[in-house]
Amino acid sequence: MDENKFKNIIVVTGVFYADNEMYRSRSKIWPKTFANAEKLGVKMVVRNDGGLPSDMLQDFQKFKNITFVNKEKPNTLGGGRRDAFQKALEIANIENIDNPVIVWTEVEKDDFINETNLSRLQEEMNKGTNIIIPERGEKAWNQLPEVQCFLEQRAEGKFQQILENETHGTFNKKLDIWFGPKVFNKEGAKYFLEYNKEGDKTDLWDSLMVPVVEAIKKGEKVESIGMDFLYDKGLIESDSSKEASIKRIEQYTQILAALGDKDWQKFFENAKDEIVKAKEIFNEKKTLDNPEGTEAKKNIVNKWNLK
């Protein structure tokens, strides 16, 4: 393979580690993603959001294709991603890459970084596309735990409804928005970099979703491209845990509220005080399995008046 084939591509991702079973399992996949990119001669920007044991970080730093962006001050999840996107564009400028292709992916999706996928993405970008939403195939969907599959399919249905409403029916392409990876050029990057400029957003997972809607509303070229992809067995196992399922539900509700889903906006407004109290109890006791936590959860559920 031509070692300069993917010289315009910069893969961006982030790592965070906590000493629990989910992260112990996921962290075993991360070097596979780094190695896949290194083998293809692809530059990477990795946002280090903390928690990495020193020996793990030292192992990752052995990959010569990686530039690390360290967390130097408190920041939101979305803000940390924007720091990494900005670093990728700086690298492109330093290396005189006129048309950089920025590929955001979760670090656990090692199979996403392969020659076939990157070639497809690069070819589509050469057609003048500003943002690409990679799409999973049926085999990947069939790998997912039941809860994750249900939530993501339901969420994507709601996303399509929101998108059709926001564009008055002029955009009817199906986007696998919940898959995770997003790909964009300099023009597309503006929408991600400018998100939360007023500091009034939750700025978590919404930071990768809402900018896509804004770009479509502004008339940017946004396309869906099918990917050659399967999940790592270790990722599927970690995503089958109770902890992962709770996180999926949190993502589902937070993203849809940020996208403008009126039902979830109403829920968060109604249950705001109860959610804050539950978080305070959890932060103090590291669990909600106690009388105070049980009461807090009950009060949240009592606000659950959605259809």
C-alpha cells in the first residue's frame, strides 16, 4: 500500500479510564485501534481525559503516529473533543495538508479503522461532502445487546422525525447517527468547533449530534456511507453490563432533549431537582441502593409522564 495514501486523514479519539470491569475490558481494545492506524500510516490525535495508569499511558505513547492532548483544566466532554479537533486542524496546517479529513471515532471501535473504510471516506470527501455519518451494516446491528439495539433504533427513529421537522421535510436521508463516528472536512469542522459557544449547552454526547443538524439546516452536504465493520467481542461483553445499560439510557435521554425532543425536554425540566438530589446522593455514597437513593429514584420515576 502507498504509505501516503491516507496522508490527509487524521483520526481523533479520546481515552478515559476508571478501575472497573467495563473500562478494564475496553482498554484492552484501544491498542488495536492505535495499531490499525499506525499500520495504515494514519495520524491520530488522542484526547487524554484522565484516569490512565502510568504504565498504560507509557505503552500508548510508544505509538509514533499519536499526538496526545492532555486535560489541563476542567472541561465538558464536548469541550475536550473540540480541543482534540482543533489540534488535528493545527497538525494539518503545520504539515501543509490542504484538505484534511477528520475522522472522529470512539477508541473501542478498532475494526472501523481499516483500509476499506478509510478509502470510502476519502473518496466521498473528494466529491465535496462536508460531513459523513458512517453507517453500520446488519451484521453489526445483530451483535448488539438487546437493550442497546432497542434504544439506538428507537433513538434514530426519533432523530429522523426531528430532522424532518427542522428541515421541513427537505432532508430525508437515513443517518446512523447513534453509531458514533463522524467524519468532516474544514467546512464541516466549523459546526463542531462552534458548538456551545455561549456555554448554555449540556455539552456531553449532544456535541457530536446537534452540529450535524445545524450543518444540514445550513445546506451543507451531509452523506451516509456504509462501513465494513464489526464490534470487538470484548466491547460487546462490556456493553452487556448493567452499568453500560444505564449509561445508554442516560445518553438516549440527554441527546434527544438537546436535539429538541419536547417530551424529554419536559421530563428534564420537571425532574431537574430530583435528578440533582440523586446525583448528590450517588456522589456521596457511590450508590443509590439505600433508603435515600431509593426515594430519590422513586421521585424521578414519578415525573415519567411521557407517552
